[in-house]
Amino acid sequence: MNNYYSLSYSKNSQKQRKKLKSMPDVQQAIERIASNIASNPYYNGNYAETLGTISSAMISRRVNKKDRFVYIVNKASKSILVINLLGHFTDSHYESNEGTS
């Protein structure tokens, strides 16, 4: 039985992934978080913070002082939508209402 969640990326986070090639330390931290949440989206690491209400909560994980890995978990479909990788959820470029492509 596969207990792993599938990850998909919003348009914004796909653009941010392309920028990671020039930031190897950040890229490595983000890859580690992605690997951890695929097996357990609620693991207690990287300074997790729940954003929003319990029914539609986004989870934010600290990548470094400046960047946050923000995602939404769908337990029913065992999927995770990654919303944001770079910046902080209070930054003006953060767009939480995007779809996936």
C-alpha cells in the first residue's frame, strides 16, 4: 500500500521552482521538505504553521528566514498542492488563490 501523497505545483510555485537553480542551498532545503511532506504532510519539522481555518488550512514550513514552503493537503485524494516556495506568505507577490496547470 502506497502511503505517499502526490505533489502538484501552482503556477506561481512552478515559476519559483525555476528560480531555484541559482539558489542551491534553498533548493536543497525545499527538496527535503517536499520529500518529508510526501510521506507525512503533518510532520512536526521546519517550524510548521497552519494558516487559515481547520477545514481549509494551508500549512507553512520555514525554508529559511525569508522563504516559506506553503501547501494545502487533500486527505481524500492523498494529494498536496504546493502554493508558494519563495518569500513569505505576507509578501505582496504571494498568490494563494491560483490553480494548478
